[in-house]
Amino acid sequence: MLEVKDLHVSVEGKKILKGLSLTINAGEVHAIMGPNGAGKSTLSNVIAGRDGYEITSGTITYKGDDLLEMSPEERAWAGVFLAFQYPVEIPGVNNTYLLKAGVNAKRKHQGLEELDAFDFMKTVKEKAKLVELDPSFLSRSVNEGFSGGEKKRNEIFQMAVLDPALALLDETDSGLDIDALRIVAGGVNKLRSKDKAIVMITHYQRLLDYIEPDFVHVLADGVIQKTGDKSLAVALEEHGYDWVKENK
Amino acid sequence: MSVLAQTRQDALNLFEKLGLPTQRDEDWKYTDASRLKDLLQPTPTDANIHIKDMGITGLDAYRMVFINGLFAEAESNLPEGVSILSLAELEKNSVGEDAEGIAKLFTVDTQAPLLNGFNAFNAAKASDGAVIILADNAILTKPLYILHISNQSNVVRHSFMIGKHAEAQVIEHFISTDDTKALSNTCSFVALKAEARLEHTRIQQEGSKQSHVARVQVKQCKGSSYQFHGVEIGGILSRTDLVVNLHGEGASCDLNGLFVLGGRQHVDHHTRIDHKAPHCTSRELYRTVLDGRSHGVFNGKVMVHEDAIKTDSNMSNGNILLSKHAEIDTKPELEIYNDDVKCAHGATIGQLDDKQLFYLRSRGISAETAQELLTFAFADEVLVAMSNQTVRSYVEKAAFAKLPHSDDLEEMLGS
């Protein structure tokens, strides 16, 4: 589904990713772990199409297409979704209508009819239940006045409604207490399927207790240092990132 | 000469002395009043205007219609038991002691800030206006909607006197029937007695060649509350002087302004708030969205006088330029003559927030739509304080229609 090859990325002249390669197939759940400043968020932002990153070499192919040639909205239409580490507040823009416009833009792109208001609301209510999001949040402005945990929950709710093929979760676990983490993880698990892939970016093994990954990658100094299964995350927790660098 | 005629004559003399402001005058630096010289004289005739379906439809309100500056009683619907009167009627029927009281409605306060020749001309030549006298403790159960329809130059003069603990909502709406080159010269005088409350909306939506000069002057007694919403959508040149005197302890004002302009529209608001008593609060939020070659001017001055301890004042002005040919001149000013105050002011000029744009696009909203949506949301924040939802939706729609690509957006707007 996603093929990242020898990716080099700089931000304001500083090299962040230095030849990163990664293959993600449908049905898989990947965890990318690593210390602060390793380039984890850079990777997710580059995949989602954010400005301000200079791609000096390498390729990203998504379902056979050159992802780097696509605008952020084209990536969304093609099924890429980023759950932000710091979701921005957008006063005056209604949460539900944002989603409706997003869903319908995607359907239009796929040559489908727009969803009628009734069907859309039905989906929205279902998915809100999935992440135990209070229905009052639906009529509020996007993230405005939400607590940190509510923002993260809203991201997973949006993901559930937009139904992406490739979901990137950028430190979705940070700022969540244990109950919220369980709910969010439950929501993510319900979205797992054989034609979807999930990439979780996280500092801690904690999230992986709830969402079991097929692969764990350690990202440090701009490249994947080591890849393993779930036990790698446990070892990391025990020994720290230096251990990985020493035992490549 | 009667006292009333004398007052009008004094105003005319004052106008002749003052003349029209020029751009050498600091307060008129950016606005060229000389363009309006030939449009000053009112020609108040009933110009065979059919007003059916004009203005804000579906508004549950009392209604007062002025056609080219003259009260159209047949088109109006006023409450019983409340004094809402025509200034022209009052003037016509005034005798003896009454006349002195009515003369006061035409008296020009030469000491008031931002006074100019247009205001003196208004006192001299006003053809009509609304006079609201709300008794102590009275509550106007529905808003009063004052609809001004014109296709010629007109001069109107309103006075809203709100008694102790009384409450009212007044909406002034200015529209034209065609694109005649003309000038509306309007004044609204507001007097709020102790603990009185007024929500006052002005929507300038006149024709594309019409100009508009307004003065809104407010005097607030103890504990009174004044809320203003000024919306500028129409016209070619529009200038408003908004002058608020926080005269009694604990009074508060909340001034909101929104300009959505394009083409060669020019809109200038000068606001002046005088904190004269202790424990008063003032809030001011002005936002502009400027496209084409439009030009916005905002000058907000807050003056905190010596005795006005515990003043709490906050002013903010935000501007978005959608075109490189649009221009904004903004100047928030603060003058403080005592130490015991909490005051803040600021202005921003800018483009849209990149993070918000990216967020929307990552959810599948096209770049163009995302820009529109954020622009609208930016403007709409000023309208949040508007209590009447029918008026707010009307303004949203009208403002919204002026944005370049508004097709897909309508549904997305939050409530």
C-alpha cells in the first residue's frame, strides 16, 4: 500500500530524515517508535502533505501512485488520514459540517453520489458512539475549547467517519489518561481490517498494550534503526533507545 | 423665529463654519469627504418605492420604515403603549414648552469628540427620524427594526432614550432600490439611564454608488449596558463615527464591527470610548475582510479619564486582505490618566493560519474551499455576540455572498 524509499527530508536546511525506507501492506499495523527529534512527526507530516518540508531525495508510492505529487486534499480523497499530534482549533467551523464536506468531497472524487443528510448523520452518530464522544461535540466548532484528551478522541472519531485506507496516528496516546487511552484504542481496533493499514507513532509501549502491532520500527537519527515484532517495543521500554543503536 | 427654527438655524451656521472635513484633518486622513459635497442636499420625496419583500424578511419585530428619509407610516408596525414617534411629526406639532424639548433633539453638542460638518448639517436638515422614549422599567418585547430605503440623498436623525432598568433592541438597516449616486447622512443619539440596556445593530447595505455618513453618539448612566453591531457590506464610501461616553459608574459597552468589502469600496470607522467613571468596562472587536481594491480604515480610541479607576478595557482589530490591491489602515489608541486600570489593545493584519488550512485540507477540503471557510469563520466571530439569529443569518448570507467562491460552503457553516 505504502512504499517509502530512501527518503531524505530537510526542514529549514536541517536534515531530519536521512534515507528512510518503509513498506506497509494492507491489513498491517505498524508502530514507529523513537526518541524526540528522531523525525517521527516529520515522516507523518510528509506523508500527509504538509508544506515546509524539503524532500531532497527518495520516493513515496501510495497504491502505485506518486504520493509526493498529490495535494493534501488529493491524499485525503485517496484514503490517507493523519490524526494530528496537536489538533488545531478552528473557531467558527462546525465539526460535523467539516466531516460532511470531507466525506462528500471524497465521494465525489470516487464518482459516488453525495451522502444524504440522514445517512450521514446516522454514520456520524454511530462513530461518535464508537469513541464515546459526547454528541454535543458534533455541533461545536472544530476542537474549540476541547481538552487535550477530547481533541485526540475527536481525531479518532474523524478517522472513523472518513474511513481511510491508511491511517497515521501521530502520538495519539500522549495526553490521554488510561481510560481515554482504552476508549481511543478500542475505536482504532474496531477499524482494523484486511484492506486497511494503520501506522502508530509513539514514544511509549503503553499504547501497544491496547493496539497490538504487527511490526515495530525504531526510528532514530533519521533512519529506521531496527524492525521487529511487539517484543521489540518491550525490549525498548526496558533498555532505552541507545541499546538499539548499539545492537543494530 | 421659534426656538426650534433657531436651533436648526444655529446648526446650519455651525455647518457653514465647519464646512466638510478635509484630508488635512487627522481624523479624515484616509477618507475623502470632498467627493460627497454635491450629494449633501436631501431630496425627500416619496419616490414611488414599493417596499414589499425588502429588508430582512421573517423577522419577528416591530417595524419602522423610512423612504428617502421620510417615515412611511403605512409600511410600519409599532407597539402600543410605547412612545416610538416620528421626529418630523413631533416637529410639526410642537408648541410652547414642548418645542423646547424637541429643539434639544436638534442641538449640536460642539464639545463631543469627532464632531464634523456632516453632523451639523444633519441637525440643520434632517427630514425625519425615529424618537424612542422607553419609560423606566419598560421592556420592548420585540426588536424595533428600522428599515431605511433610499434612491436619493437623505438625512435622518434618530434619538433612542432608554429609561432606568428598561431594555430594547434596535436594528437599523440601510438599503437602496437602485444604484443612484446619493448620500445618506444619519445620526443616532442614544441615552441610557441607570441600568438600562440596549442592543443596537446597524447594517449598511446600500447600493453600489451610494455613500453613507453616520454618527452614533451614546451616553451611558450608572450600570447601563450598550451593545453595538456595525456591519458594512454595501455602498461605495461609508464613514461612521461611533462615540461612547461611559458617564456613570459600572456602565459597560461592547462594540462589534464587521466590514466585508470588495471592488472599490471604502469604509472608515472611527470609534471613541470615554471612560469617565469608575468600574466601567469596554470591549471592542472589529474585523475586516477586504478584497479587490477595497480600503478599510479603523481608528479606535479609548480615553481613560482621571477618575475612572478600575477601568477594564479591551480592544482588538483583525484584518484579512484577500487581494494584494486591498488596503487597511488601522490605529488602536489608548490614552490613560490614572494608574488603576486594566487595558489591552491590538491589531493584526494578515493572511490565514497555515495550520488551520492544512488541517482542513487533510480532511479532504479543497484548498480554495478551506480558504473561504476560514475567511468566513474569521468574519463570523464578530457576529457571535448578536442575539437575534434571524438578523445574524441574514448578515451571514449577505456577507458570504461577497466572498469569491462561496458555492460549496453554505452547508458547512456552524451555528
